[in-house]
Amino acid sequence: MRLGIVLAGFTPSPAADFIAAAREAEARGYHTAWLGEVSGYDAIVMSTVVATHTERLVVANGVLPVQTRTPVILGMATASLNHLAPGRFALGLGLSSKTIVEQWHGLSFSPALGQIREAVEIVRKVAGGERVNHERKFYRVRNFRLTGPVATAPVRVYLAALGPEMLELAGEIADGVLLNWIPPEAVPASITHLEVGARRAGRALDNFEIASFVRTCVTDDAAAARETLARDITGYATVDVYASFFRTAGYPDEVAAVGAAWGAGDRAGAVKRISPRMLDGLGVVGDEAFCRARIAEFARTGLTQPVIVPFAPPGADRASLLRTLRAFP
């Protein structure tokens, strides 16, 4: 079993401490360090820091919104990181939300799979040094060609996916997929959709990364950690796309109860509607031995890479995150 680690919790630390966390992850045998972005630090910048201060650790974005950078810029960044860390960078892309795209960035939002398809095609051509001419629905690129270093290793692109259509698209055009907030029991169904997409492209899922974020807290205070986890799940369960996903993943009653409480303005009550069963399925909380055993259960579902997402209750110090990081592999 190879493991990934999300380093987002360490990015607010001073640069030396952030770099130390990345190097420790490498020394402990983690395969991939994952860095995404929402409203914190820029993922490409932080990926560059990790890539240039480690020697073996793969760096992947988990994930970048496809709508907030042009595919040419994404291709240039991919080529740059592959130049700095040959064969050690994977570009993770996903569709963002209306709030992020329209309200934060002032751009037009369209949750269209076609935009992902076009973007991936352009990114690969740019990073590979091809001359790009593209005139389609979402992007228009005329006569662009990279003048910097061309990627010497094949460009790897991962897609964040929840629903069947995005999973099938990932299986068809990507080199990997990043799952999120998924219980082990639901992973095989997602893999089936990946296989449908792969067959559509006439290929198998050989060397295809199937990664999944797993919120994990190694702690002696499980009650506090589970309360934090319940609040995090509630925030996602009130978003339509995740509510739909949680229903299909086996939690329709919880989604209905959370939605009713949230709609009535009872935020605290909504958090309490997250059942112990849902907490156990979507997160890993406990001592070192329990957490290692539970992550192994995730791996046995067909994931090629469970990704540890360290979290801690509010007010916990950096040592709490490091305890989780140090419990694996």
C-alpha cells in the first residue's frame, strides 16, 4: 500500500516548518504530497516549494479549479514543475463552485464536463511543447507554443470526481482520479464507472492512480475530533452536489435530516444529525493502531492510494497534525 498526505494543514506554518513537514513525509515513505487551493495559499507556488525541497516525493494538486486559470497557464505550470522535478508532478483538476468562480473571481461558471475535456487536451499539448490551435466551445487558443523547457516525462493529469459522468470522463481521458468524502463500501462502484470510461477510450486502467482523501485524526480525544469531523461533513452535506453524492453513498437519512435542520436555521442541530455511522464511514479517528488498520481497509477496496488528510479539533497545535502524519506509513 502506498499512501499520500495532504499538506494543507502545514501551509500556515513558517516556511522552514512547512518544508520540514514535506521532508518528513518523504522520509517516512509517503508516495505523494497533495496540495490544493480554495482561498488559502496558491497551490502551484506551494507545490513548487515541496518539489524543490524533496527528492523522491511525488507532488500532486488536489485540486485546482479548471475555471480560474486558463489551460495555457496550467500547461505552462505543468511543464515548469516537470522541469524542476522530472516525473514527480501530477496536475489535479476539478470543476469548482458558482461561489468561487463567479463571486470570488468574477468569471462565468459552467459545471460542464466539456470544459474539463478541452482543458486537459490543451494542457497536455502545451506541456508537451506542441503548437496549439484550439477553437471550440470553451477555449480559443491560436498559435501558442511553449518556449520554456518541455516536460521530459509524460504529463500526468488527475481529475477530481464524485458522480458517474465525471468518473467515466476520468477513466476515459485522465491518468488518475481523486475521490473525496467516500466510504470504503462505495469505492467499488466508483471504480466500475472509471472502467466504463476506460473502455470507451479503448484502454485499461493500468498505471491509473485511484486516490481518495480520507480525513484522519490520530488522537486520544476521539470525541472532540469526531465533533470537528461532524461539522466538516455538515458543511459539505448542505451543498447540492455533495448531498446527492452522500445519498448514493448510503446516507440518505442523514442528508435529509441535516438539510431540514439547516433549512430551519438550526446550524448546531444540523451538525448533530450526522450519525455515528456516517462519521465512521467518512473519517478515521482513534489511536495509531486503529487508524492504520482502518486506512488498510480503504486500500483493500481497490484504491491505489489512500490519501491521509490530517485534521485536528480547533485550538490544537501543529503537533496534533504531526502525530497523524507520523502514524503512517
